[in-house]
Amino acid sequence: MNVFTDKQRRRRRAALPCESFPITGGRRSFGAVLIVALGIIFPTCTHAGELLAARMRIKPERPYVTQPFEVRLEVEVTPGAQVQDMQLEGVPLDTFAKLSTYQNEERHQARRNDRTVDVLAFVATGRAIQPTRQEFHGTLHANLVERHSLGFFTSLSSAFATIHLDPLLLEFRPLPTVNVPPGFQGAIGSFLLSGNVDPPLATPNDLVTLTYTITGNGWLGDAQILLPSPDPNFRVYPPQETQRDDIGHLKLQQVIVPLNTNATHIGMARLPYFDPVAGVYRESTAGPFHLALTTAPTSSPVPPVKHLDVQPNPAAVMDSGDAAVAVAVNQARQLLPFAGVILLAVLAAGLLYEWRPRLAIAAGVVLLIAGLYLCQHGCNQSPVHGRETRALTDARLCPSANARILFHIAPGRQVTPLEDAEDWVRVDANGQRGWIPVQALKP
């Protein structure tokens, strides 16, 4: 039986320590505050945005085979959402065309049905490799990611989404097979061929440089400039390309030498190509050119070229490591006769040893001494073909100060003279050949 009154119970509780009694109401308040704080610090929103639409377009809409085109993939999402790990299904573009890697464009906002959306664009360039005409209904799979932030605290939420693309009509047209110009090599686009002669005034046996340039837009590929037929009044050397890219730029140079005063006419160069806008074949030409000749000597007479090797290597300074390798190979070649003499002496001694040991040893020693003497005498009598350069030297295409530079030779490098032409010498510099002035070589 409880004999304490309510007033006595209150007095008794006030006299006892506080930790002796459960504070249930305070714990509930503290838990509620903790939950609210965690909710503020770590948002629990799981919404990761929405994939609203996706479409793919090709520009131009109906390209020809080998014609460059642009493929554009546009994805519409709710504002702030990001798209990752995209997978395109049902549009086999790689089967009919060669594509580059997709590049992201800057996202922008648009209005769709009174709603603001973010538009993400991905662009790639391509070139058709076979004709086709099909309609595709593709599907885009992507991972949507959205960032949530409150003050200094952020969190990410993601969700996998799938959406069907708008229908895509893929049409790659073949090139026409009628009225194809002779020499057509697959160039498609719009191109302009130009050329010039330098110098326009020359004397017989002068070096004359023809320069042809292609500018334009399209696909040039492996197409070549069709040069004029050889004229018996000229000595013609093989052309060299100094610049080329696939999108429509090419520069070509050719050295010719007029042999007499009748060498005044240089024929016309051609570039046949297909114009995809008009759908017809065209041809761009350069020339013919007129060369003025005089019998009077020019200010800098140039001797006739005796021999010319066309080197495709770009201008580059000869590396010291390459020179060291060349010297090591040359020294190894000089040691080959000595090795042969030693091997012959050992073989002779080995064959005679079982029959007459003393005779075998004597014969081996005599053969070794005689062979070493002959090798040393022959090496001392052999002419030295190597020459060193005085300073940094330009190796040119022809024996002329106006000829194109093929490569550079560093000072003090070993070169091998091949032939002379008055004040010029043709040398071999570790496999690269060109003409340099005689004064560039040390005595």
C-alpha cells in the first residue's frame, strides 16, 4: 500500500540525484534533433533526374560514299541531370561508315511543351564506306546522375534510364558511274588547283620549280595531281609532296631543267573530283605555264644536275646518337679483315696439329703475322672517304641555293661524299642524301 502522498513524492524526488531517474522525454527530443540534423547534413533525396527525349541526325542528310558527314546525338534531360555510360542500340553506323569519337558540346536549355529542359549534344564526324538506305529505331541506355547540395554538403543520386530514339533514315548514296573523268581517284568535295613557276625567267640548264597547291573542303584521300606529260625539252625530276591532309589541302613541288631555248611551254595539271552538292563530276586545272628563256647567264649560274635522289624524309637535324652508331658500324667493318686473318690462322693450325704439332704452331704464327701485316698495310693505304662538316649545314634537293632543304646536318658530323658539281657536293649523312656546298666540309 502506497502511503506517500503526491506532495511527499515530489519532495522525495527533489532530494535524490538526477541520474537516478529516467529522462524519457529528453531522450525523445534529442533523437528528433539528431534525425533532423542528419537529414540536413546528408540529404536522402533519391531523385536522379529524368531522360525526356533523344534523337540522332546526320548532316548532310543523304551523303555520298566517302563524303564527310556529321552525326549529332541530342539528349534532353531535366535541368541539372548528367548522362553517363551511354549505350546506343539498334543504329549500326559503324557497319556502313567510319566514325570518330563523340565529342561533348556545351549544354544549353530549351523550352519543350512549356517546360524547361537541358539539351546535351554529342557530335562525331564520319565517312561512309558503303551505300545503304534503311530506317533504324534505336534505343538509348544511360545512367542519370544528379547532384544535390545544401550549404557545404552535397550528395549524388543515380538511376538507370532507357528511351527510344526518334526514327532515323540512314541513306548513303553511291557515286554516279556515268561521265566519270579520266584519272578520277575518289576526291569528293569542292577543290581549287593552282600553280606557279619559279623563276619565270631562266636560261638553259637552270633549275625551275613548279609548285602546285590544292585548297578546298571535302575528302581528298589518296588522290594525286595529274601532272602534264613529260616534254623532251625538259629534264624532269620526281615530284615531292610538302603538305597533305585528308580534308582537302595538298602542296606539291617538282623540279624541272630546261635543256634548250625551245623549253618555253609547261603543260596543264589536273585534279578530277566529284561535287556532292551539284551531284556532278568536275575538274580543276592549273596551267599551262609559259617559261621565258634567255641565253644570257643569270646572276647565279647553276651547274647541270648530274644525279638526283628524292628523299621523302622531312628536314631534321642529325642526332648525335645516330652519328655514334654510324661510327661504330664503320669501325666494326674495319675489324672484319683482322677477324678473318685470326680465324684462318686458327683453322690452319688445327688441321696440321694432329699430323705435325710443331709445324702446325709455326704455320699458324706465320699466317697470323703475315695476315695482320697485310691488313694493316691495306687499311693505311685505303683512302679515307669520310668528311666532317664545319657548321650547321642545309642539305638541299639540288645543287642550288634556291633548292628546297631536305634535312640539316649538325656541325662536326661525319658524311660521305658521293659526287661533285662545281661548288657543290652530294653527300650521304647516315642514310640521308642531299647537296651541300663544298665550303661546308673540313679539308
